[in-house]
Amino acid sequence: MQPTPDPSLPRPAHGAPPVHHGPPARPAPGGDHPGSGVPPSGDASTEERPPPGGTPSGAPARGHVLVVDDDPTVAEVVTGYLTAAGYDVARAADGPAALEQYAARRPDLAVLDLMLPGMDGFEVCRRMRAHGPVPVIMLTARGDEDDRVLGLETGADDYVTKPFSPRELVLRVDSVLRRAGAAARPAGRSAPLEGAGLVLDPAARRATWEGRVLALTLREFDLLAFFLRHPGRVFGREELMREVWGWDFGDLSTVTVHVRRLRGKVEADPARPELIRTVWGVGYRLDLPSDRMAGAGRVGGAPS
């Protein structure tokens, strides 16, 4: 399985792996083992390795991205497209090497393959996250739903299923980093969002429930904040994906998994949710206790 070249993206700069649509190339080493991103008859070739970092024009990089994949063809294609898009890219071929790269220079985002030798992508993600928040895009093989769900439940911000378009991956990287950058920028002190024992401080990106600090991922925080801004209103998964993720397309199970994770953190009994309700056939709704609705769920509102 391999990234599908997209002619609408400018060709990677000199040194980035060329992608062509000619006769099938000889498979790269490792391209025919289970979990590889490139099948034996793949059409992506690599004549030379991309530069270790920097951007084609020498301009300041848009961000530092760590690409972790044990298949050299996939890694080089992804590196080439990200470099052409203006990112500074580091590479690692396995879990221990990825953690070394992470320790040496914390990336702004990691593109992480799940099927790595020795230490899988789930464990690498957990260990990275143990040292602090870092946006993660998972690469999954065969469209395995269990892998996708587990990747999101591990805390990944997004996932891309092989084979994929390199241009789509670049757009996903742009989207996740844009949202992470907006979250990190001081944008003036805004009033907290409150309701049902929940208090979210958008400026500090801090959330508590009944006085207990919640460990929320970037997307979980944004999803909960969106619900608190619109209590009592039902939103379909497509609408939530558009409003919270900023995507007009994508696998709707992303929303389902994030709602389930939120319930596990803000519900007294996640199996019988009282706050984030499912409206069958429609979507999800945040229900606040009726005696708090007058002051809760608004910006600056406080429970009565």
C-alpha cells in the first residue's frame, strides 16, 4: 500500500523523492512485507533521499514534522511532499529511533505509522504524550477499523488510511497544526465556559470537572467547548466534523470515538451518559441540568 501521487501538488523540490505515473518500479526493500505502505507492484520510486531538513527555498520552515515509518519508500514520499510544502522534516524508521528524535528536538507534529517493528505506533504515541502534548497523525494500513479507533483512543488527532494521497496528508498536517497553533496563541482573555460542573478556560486551554483537572487532547477540548457553547442543540456527525475539525470530508467514526472518549472523562457513568446524549438517527446533544441552564453553557455563565 502506498501514497497515491496527486498531480495537483507542485513537484517536490530537488532531492525529494520523485513520484511518477510510468511503468511500475522495482519494489523498495521492505515493500512486500505485511503492513508495508507500498505493495510489490507499487509505482512510487525513490532515486535519492530527500534533504534531512529545511525547505526548498531556504525560507523559514512552517513547522517541524517527525515522520515515523519503517518503509523507506513511504517515508521518502511523505518527506518529499512535506518538504515541498515548506515543512522541516525529520525521519525515523522505528519506535526507539522516533523517541530519540523526539527527545533531541520535540516536533510540532508527528506522522506516525502504526505497524512499526519492535514497538508499535500506539506505544510510541503513548510515550511521546507522556512527556507533553504533541499533535499526532496516525498512518493505518488496510483500512482496519480497529486500528483507526484504537489510534484515536490513544490520543491521535487524526489518521490517514493507506493508500493515501500525499496532498491529502499535507492538508491534514496543515489543518492539525493550524488548530494547534490557534490554541497556543494568546488571543486575549476570554471568559470561561461553564456548565454542569465543567469549567473550560479557552485561553489557558484548561478544563476541569467538579474541580478535577481533565486531561483532554486538542480535539477533545475543542469538541467539549463547542458543545458548551451550544447546549441543548443537536448536531449531526457531519456538522461536528465541519465545525470542530474543519473538514468537509472524512471518516465519521472520528467523531464517534471522540464523543466516547469525552464521555469517559466527564460522565459519572459513561455507559449511561447524562450530559452528552445520543439523539438516535440525528447526532449528539449536550444536556445541562435544568436548574443550571439559566446561567450555564454561556460564555461567562455560572451554575445557579
